[in-house]
Amino acid sequence: MGYKEDSDKAKERMNAWWDREIIDRPVLSYYYPKKRGKLGAFLDTVGEDWTLAKNYEDIDNALDGYEKRAGETYFGGESLPFYFPNYGPGIMAAVFGVSPQFKTGTMWFSLPTKPDDIVDHLESVKINQNNEWYSRLLRITEYAANRARKNYLISVTDIGGVLDILSSFLGPTNIILTMKRNPNIIDTCRTIILEKLLKVYDDLQKIISQFCDGCSCWLGVWSKKRWYALQSDFSAMLNPEWFKKFVLPDLVIQAEHMDYAIYHLDGPNALPHLDSFLSEPSITGIQWVPGAGNSPMGSEDWIPLYKKIQNAGKNLVIDSAPENISHLYKNLDPKGLYVRTFYRSEYIANQYLPKFAGGGEGGIILDILNWLNGQGESNFTKEMLDNFMLSKKIELENKYKKDLLKEIFSSFSRKWHY
């Protein structure tokens, strides 16, 4: 790949990762800006770009921006550069006739429809070139993939979950009521949406495969074979019985339609459904997102949950704060473990990276954090850093001291608690 010299070796490790195997070392995905002080531009590279959501046809500017940012980013370990055509979570609703609106930093989908009318509406939608959004997704994806080719990967857009798409028409309350009063309507809608959703996925991935090597989605995990991140945000509103009746069968069909599938388990209300995924052979792995107000991904609080997932033979995808990376690899099975993080500079990366990736597993940074925690200090200054370095007989260039100071402040803001 044009933005990553060791992409072939990274892909070889990722091929093994999907099958819970290790070639020479565990996989690890990390990024940092090539130039110090470029953290903002770097975060835009690995985060969400709303260019297309604001202007549906603005693919040239979207790719220009991505390529500029990617050129300024170091893609470490098994991170592989990819561009995600972002029209918002669940753009399949637009294929079914919703006019999406970009506001408050995201895309919104709503076309209020009565339960008695929804089946006719969904059935009337044709997945062909006369469908505005279907043809747009094909056109934008092909243009992007043709431009990217072997330099980076184009991922399938976020097509959404079946009931999430249906909720754009009926709304949560009407879905629940219809499940009680006339579940056949919900079942018919699910069948229609799933059939057309899988066609859109197949068509988009077929286009990408003509130009790019491999498969990805908004989750950003690379695979040589077909895969997708499955999700159902609506399932957080359902008890386990209704989840198994109205959600799980569709997810299994999706998973069996592909070579691999990672489920995006989002929020504490989704946890009651975890056992269903762990007992389902077609689900390859889990990404657990705790949600606002809870300990973040990668924290010590979730180690028992991560172990439960691994004990069921499932892969794990974890986005973690830098200071937790080595701890995760020491306390979890490295087979099938995919941890992703970012560093503010090459120096900080070398301090934090696990030994298997050539790093110091925290080095000076964790020593300072432990020292501060022991003293009950929360306000760290350059003078305190100088005194600490002097006491440890450590010499550093000023530019690295600046990196250390910024990282210490960031660590406290992330509520470091080891």
C-alpha cells in the first residue's frame, strides 16, 4: 500500500488473526502523526469524516482530504489505511426512500410511516439504477475504489441494522407495539429489508474487490475475505426473548452470508444478549462499546467480560487508551485479540508499545503516573517533570519533555487508574 510499506506482512498477520492464530507476534493496530504537533489532522484520518454527508457527491474533496491526512499519518502494526464513505449510520434507510439530513454532527433518517402501510412501501422499493441512493452508493464507491486501488482500501459504507432501518419509518414505539399486536408485519418487513440489504452489501463489495485488496467497513479491520460489522442498536430495547425472535435470526443470516462477522455490542442494555452471540458459531468476534458514563473500552473493569468472550472462542476488537495496551495483552489471550490505539508522537509510541512490538511497555510515562498517584498529585508541571527526571538520572531532549508533559495531562484526563 502506498501509505504503508509493510502492508503485506500486516495482512499476513491479519489473515491468521481471523482464525485465532498467531504467526510471529500478536496483532496490534496503532497510529501516530509523522510530524509532532499534527495530532488534530491525524485524528481526522482515523475518525469520522462527514464530507460526503454534507455534500453527497463531493467524493473528490473527501478523497483529497483523506489522502493528505493519510500521508501525514504513520500506520503502525496491523493498521491498514482505509477510506470509509460516510453517509451516516444506516444509509440503507435512504435506499428505502428516506431523505437523510445532516445536523448536530451526524446524519438523521426519518420518514414516518404507518404500520399498515410499511410493507407496501418497502416492497415498492426497487434496487436498481433508478433508485437515487442505490445508484449513488455504487457510483461513489466505484469512483473511490478506482482512485484508491492498491494505495489504500475503500470500505463498504455503513448500511445499518435491519430493525434500525425499520425504525426510521415506524419509530421505536410503533415497532414495539406492532411486535405485540401484529408481529407478522415486523417479520415481513425484516425479510424485505434483509434481502435488499444483502444485495446492496454484495454489490458494493463486488465493486471494491475489482480495485482494492481486501474487505473492510466502518470498523476499520482488514480481511482478505468478506466480512462486515453487524449491529442492531434497536436490540437494546428488547428483552432476550424478543431479541431471539426478532433480531438474532437476521444477524445469523447476515453472518452466514459472509466469511466472518464481528458484532458491534453497543451499550450496557445490549449486554443481556451477549450469551446469544457467544453461542452462535457464525459470529466470529465481538466489539464491546460500554457507552457514555461507563469505564471506556480497554479499562481494567472489562477484563472479566473480555475473558468471557475469549473463553467462548470469539475474537475481540478493542479501542483502548495508550496506557492500557500492554496490560491488555498480558491479561488476555493474544490469539484473536485486536487492540487499536493512537499516540501523539513516535516517541510516545515507543514508550508505550508492548515489547513484542519493540516498545517499552509504558517506560517513563507509567513511572511518572505511578509516582504522581502515590503522592496524590493531580497538577503536573514542567518543574515536577524536571525534578523527577533528575532523581532518576534520565536525560531527554526538550521536544521529548514536551511530549511527556502533554501525555501525562492526557492520561489524567482519561482517568488513568492502574
